[in-house]
Amino acid sequence: MNVLVYGAGAVGSFVGAVLARAGERVSLLGRPAHVQAVARDGLHVEGPGGSRTWVRIAAASRPEELDGPFDAVVVTVKGYDTHRAASTIPHLLAPHGRVVCLQNGVGHEEVLAGQVGSGRVVAGAVTTSVSLAAPGRLVQHTRGGVVLAPWDGAPVEDLVDGLRRGGLAARAAADARGLKWSKLLLNLVANATCAVLDLPPRVIYGHPGLFRVERRMLQEAVAVGRALGVRWVDLPGFPVRMLVPTLRWPEPVARSVLRRAVSGGRGTKMPSLWHDLARGRTEVAYLNGAVARWGAAAGVPTPVNEVLARLVEELSLGLRDRELFRHHPEALMQALAR
């Protein structure tokens, strides 16, 4: 396959490296500093056990520099760039090609399907934790894996096979909506709350009041999913189907279990929305904002998600002073009580 990774940051570059190791022809489209380093020196990957690999991958910062058309375009851009990316993808895609959406949140597949047709869209979820140590240098922190599902009948087995041959745990799922909402639930954990308060996940889940905020937020998402008929799916390394009933357990038990899970996973690692706030643009519209929108459409109240989405958006736009919330749980409690 001739594969393009559109939006090759950490996750996109990692998936590109996996497919390149499998012998696929891969190109990266990303930010100039990163792709220039990859084009010049290749992509260096440090594995979770300290292993080091190197792959040669074509890379560019402009679509017109790419050698298409492509049999698969893997989309890993931030949510706020989905519409822009979707408008250019039809010109890059081969007649039989597919678009593979590995973005976090819900709502992206619909946008991509509007440009290329729903039968050419593949939904996906990545649970491998990776980061860019420097341009052209990628660090894989956890093994994780990838799950792919057809949005409307698009074949996925050859893509799954390529990922497996490249050394990544990968499998196919039948239910794209269940897949994306299951990943959404994971992305909601200790994300918006951490971003607003500038506190790490371990602190959030160690604070009784903030834990209640987190649990209410996740319970709202589960209620919306239930109204939509979502069937929860376990993801590589993450038993989502166990998380859902845990949220109904008595608070002391649920807090003990979830605090251990969060602290053992990414207790001190700041989440994606925290990093987004530093950049001035966030994906919250596709995370907590999506829960609120789908909840409104389904008649399910989502007050905590609505407030968190609004606060993150206002903080990113400079409409609220970040210092009012930084390290001040009581400020968030007051905002939620209004």
C-alpha cells in the first residue's frame, strides 16, 4: 500500500513507522521541523524497553510535495483541523483508497465521510502512548495497540495485517460507534479537570471533591452512550467494559479502584487538553463538548460536561484568567454549582 499519514505528530509518526517496518510505502505530512528531520535523517524510535529502531520514511510539510495518490490516508490531526484536512484529502486519495481516522473524540468520521463517502472511512483508536522527544525522534512509552472498525463497510483486515506485521497489537472490531465512544470515555478521564486546574491526574483522583466531579462527568458520558445504544468495547490495555460498571460502585470503593488505575497509568503525566491550553486551541469540542451535544440531542442532561467544555474553551480563548482556577479546586466547584 501507498500510505499517507496526514498530521504526523507523535501518534501519526508512530503508526507510520509501524507500517514502514511492515514494508508498506509510507509518507508523513506534518510540521516543517519534524518532517524535515525525518526526510534528512529518518525516523528514530525508542521503544518502551529501551530498544531503538530507525526507519526511512518520505516526509513533507505541504500536500503538493507528496507522491500520491494514496491507497490509505491515516488522519491524526487535532480535532480543530479536521475540516481543513478533510477538504484536501479527496485530491490525495486513490479511487479505491480509504481514510483511516485515528483521532480522539467523536464527530470526525462524519466530517471525513462528507468528503469521501462513508464507505471509504475506517474508524480507529490508538492506545499506545508516544511522544516526540525532538524533531525526528519518537519515544514509545507503552505497548498498547490499535483497533480499527469499518464506518460503513470499508475493509480493514489488510490494514490490521500491516500493523501486526509492523509489530503492533492490532485487531478489527465490528462496531465503529462503540469503538469511538469507548476511546472517548478513556480520553475524558482526568483530562478537562486537569487542564482547568493545572493539576496532574494523581492529584485529581486523590481529592474527594474532584473525584466526584470526575465520576459525574464520566457517568454523564455513559448515560449518553446508553441513550445512543453504544456497546462498550475493551481496548488494548484498557478494560472499558469494566470501567463502566465501576462508576456505579459506592464512592469509596470506586475512588480507591480508579485512583490506583490512574496513578499507575499516567498519574503525573499532564493530559492532552492541558497541552492544548498552552497552545491556545483545544479539542474539547470533540470530547466533553461532544458529550454535551449528543446529550442534548438525546435528551440526557450533561451539566458537568457542559461546564468543563465551556471553561476549557474560555480559558483557551483568554476569556477567563487561568490563575483563577490554577490549583484552586474550590473555583471549579463554584463554577459547577452555578
